[in-house]
Amino acid sequence: MIVQVDPASPVPVFEQLRAQIERLIVSGRLPVGSTLPPIRHLAADLGLARGTVNRVYEALARDGLVETAGRRGTVVRRRVPRSAAASDLDAAADTLALVAEQLGVTPEDAHRALDAALRRVRPDPSA
């Protein structure tokens, strides 16, 4: 599972992590039945308090996305509808457009920045 948090972001790390794991479930990159990393491992990997990761897992469980399966850990329970993913993507695009406008960035430069970010997140395996 590839997630990252930015402590300098105005978005709380709790929300950054919760949203990223939810998106991985929505997209199917974390399929039903897959196990999330143990709380202590993920917290250590991201430099977060275990309580923060625990709260994220609890929130995902309340939303019905994961369940605690005893010794098996925290397991993906169900996928949310694709419409939720489309809504999240639309909201992110609106935010990017607003930030680009506030910075005085041209649409072309905003597109280039988004393309570069997508390449950083999912590098071309043939390169």
C-alpha cells in the first residue's frame, strides 16, 4: 500500500491518510479481503503516532470499508461505488483549478504540473 502524508499541508495528516486509503479501496487497488498494514508498522513508516493511524482505521471501519478481523488484522470489507471516486476527483480538480487561478498560472502550466504529479505517483514502468 503506497500512501504518504505531508506534515506541512493544511490538511490534517489524519484526513490525508484516511482519504488516501479510501481512494485505494474505491479504485480497487486495495481489493476486498486485502489486509491493511498493522497500525504500528504504518505509523512507523509514516512517522506518525500509532493513535493517529488507529483513528484512521476506526473511521474507515465506521464507514464500513474495513473491519478488524482479530489476528488477521484490518481487512478491506467492501468497495465503495465508483461515483464516490468521481466525486473526489472532481473536488480535487476544482481545488487544483482554484489554486492555479490564485497563483496566476496558465491552464497549460496547470496541466503540465498535473501531468508531472501523475508521473511521480505512477512512474512509467517501461522507462
